[in-house]
Amino acid sequence: MTLWLVRAGKNGEQEESALTNNVAVIGWEELPDLSSITTRENLRELFEQTYPESKKNTTSNKVGQIWTFTNRIKKGDLVVLPLKHSSAVAVGVVKGPYSYRIDIAPNIRHTLPVDWLNTEIPRTAFDQDILYSLGAFMTVCQIQRNNAEERIRRVAFGKGTSSTTDTTPMGTDEEQIDIEQAARDQILDYINRKFKGHNLTRLIEAILEAEGYITMQSDPGPDGGVDILAGSGPMGFDSPRICVQVKSSQSPVDVTVFRALQGSLNSFNADRGLLVSWGGFTRSVLSEARRHYFSIRLWDSGEVIEALLKNYSVLPDTLQAELPLKRVWSLVQEEDAD
């Protein structure tokens, strides 16, 4: 049994369709049905005809990934999909061979049937060596070091953690790593260890104050569904007036938490809500939140990191000392994926 990383679009544009339709997908939708392609050489010829301006090295790389998807991934293999639209990872089991489909979406043609075991695993559930490997730029690649398949399977089935005594960086033999995502994962891991429970609420309050809000934080303990009240203006009386609920658990919150925050808006005479869940959200929450986009927003760990980096320079010195970060410039490598 083999573990594969299979992305769903450079910017996650195929993620929702892949999860909803129980498939793993790749791009290159201009290519026709590849079911009859029996050799890698024939696939390369077809690719060059379809994409005549592709450079030689780029062509070799992409043909290799497409060949892997259509021929090397087998029934029973494990597929991992790092999500772009949330700070979560989906894991599934391949149920059959490659299939060319025209019934899912205009930007989806090349698919593998997948039984998605868990589509809401927070990135914080994985150790740094696994997250490092999930940061590979490639659309399709094998992950095999440090007993990765067994460790990810444990997390997907809820039978343990991904922890290991071997901390060797894990990855493929030829991969370019998303350095920015790797750095964010390090920050995520640090916050996960140092800002548990009420300390995460304290961090969120500091970010909101850096955004210009006047805040009041609830004392630790029962909070009536609200951890922070935030308002605009010199004294915090102006709109938007926000009720903030912060959940530091690594488990995704369900729709009951979302609806409880809705009820709190009236109780506190607020006109907006912010639900922060370090462990992310169930799909039912994400669906309901779309219908209430103009009244309640969601922050998972990824959005928290975004807001933190945006406002870090104006956070209090004491908080910067607790969470020491340094901005580093790096050369952007071209992503060699579709």
C-alpha cells in the first residue's frame, strides 16, 4: 500500500468538486481521455502536441506526474489532499482505476475514485516532518519516509496521532518545497504548543486591537458563548460591534457552536460575529457560514496566522517576546505543477 500526495488545483479551485464527488483530480484538462495511453513515451508525445510551448524539463516533470496518476496509483492506496481553502487536510482511499469524466465540472477531466475517510483533519494534527512533505509543490508525488502511510492512516481513522521518534525531514526524492507554507506550519506548531486555551483568546484579542478595535475579554471559564467583545470608534461603541468566540481544541467545531454564536449577537447587541476555531470547522459549518457571510466570519488556524502576520509589527512588545518572529525574504521558485 502506497501513500500519495494529490493536489486539486494550484489555488485549490478543484477541491470542493473533488471532495463532493469522491474523486482525486489533476488538471491538464486540455488532454483527452488517457485510458488508452499504455506507455509513458506515448503520453509525452500527446502532452507535447497539446502543450507545444512547454519547456523540455517542465514537460518531463509534468508527464511523470500525469503517468503516476493514471498508472501508478492503485486501488487501496492512500491519498492525501492538503486543502488551500482551509487549514486542513483530506485523506482518502483509492477505490478504482483512472477515469476520464465530463460530468463533474468544466475544469475536471482526469480523476480517480476515492473514499474520503476524513476531509476535516486540522494541519495541527500532523507532526512537522509530515507537514514538510505535504508542502511539496508537485501536483502528484509519493510520500514514503518515516512510516508516513501508517502515521497518516492513524490520524485519518482517529486511532492515534502522527507522532514518531524519527524526526528526519520527510519528503520525496525530487521535490521543491513550499518554503512559505513550511514556515507557516512552524509558526502554527509553536502557537499550538504555547498558546493553548485562554492564551489563544489573548492572542486573538491582541490581533483585533492591532486592527483598531476596542475590546473586552471574558474571564476564563463559562463565557455565555462569547470570549471577546470588540467595537469600533474611540470607545468601542461604533459598528461593527463584534462577538468573538474562540475554540482552541484541535477538533473541528460543529454547527451547534456556530448557531450559539448567532444567538449571542442579539444578547450582546452586536451586529457581527467572529468564530475562531484552531481545529477548523466541519463541512456543515462551512456550508451554513456561506449563507451568513455578511454577519459571521470564520477563522481557522490558517486565518489566524494570516491576521497575525498582517499585524505582527504593531502587536505589544510583550506579545512579540512570547511569539518571536522574523521576516525573511526568499526567492520564489516556479511551481512545476498544473
